[in-house]
Amino acid sequence: MRSGLSTLLFAVVAGASVPADASAQGERFLGAWRLVEWQDVRDGETVLPYGENPAGQIIYTSNGQMTAALMRPPDSPGENPQQFVAYWGDYTVDVAAGTVTHHVEGAFTARMIGTDQVRSFRFEGEDRIVLSPGGQSELTWERVR
């Protein structure tokens, strides 16, 4: 009973759709995460869209809000060293489907506003999460301590 009540409370407070037996998995998102790698596989070749040392942070709060900002560092080689993505809004976690959905309320790029950005997720140990927006792209994040 107590576990079910705490799961319901978490789902209401965090705005996340978390099954009763998986509340701890949903709670693992909470906090700040630093981008350590962004990797795409295109035509069988691995590409690093934001270079070898991408910069970024994603934050998930207990009241169901998230913020993400990613950029290619200015000293990173590439065609466009000023690449930048930033957005914020609510989020929901579907542990059974293995997805987190970012419901974009505001963004640096106007075309993102009002969209749902669905990401598959997997945790690697206690301090890493890999988010995949689909296809062959994976973003690895490390918990900020």
C-alpha cells in the first residue's frame, strides 16, 4: 500500500506516467545531466554531430519540468561551430515503453514549440543515461554531482 501511494504521489508531482512497480526507474531521471557524447550512425559510419567534446545539460525536476541545452563548443572543428539547441517544457516517462517524452513549450527554434520529442532511454549504471530520438542517434548523459 505504501509503495503504491508513493508511486501515485510521484506520478502526480512529477507529471510522469510511471507504472506502480517502476516508480524508482522514473525517479532516476531527476536531477541534472551533462552531455558526454552525441553519436549518429549514417550509412554505416559513426558521426559525432557536435564533435568529440559536445557541451550540453538536461535537467529533470520532481514537478515534471525539463530543460535541455546542447551546443557544439566554439573550438570544435566542423562545418558550423555555432550549432545550438535549447528547449523546455513538461515531460512524461513511460517505463513500460522505455521512453521519455519532452512536451516542448518553448525553444530556441520556433518549429520545436508545441511538439512532443520522444526519446527511448536506457540507464548505464547509476550515473549514465542514453537517450535516443529515434533512428541511429544516441546521446549519452552523465549525472552532475
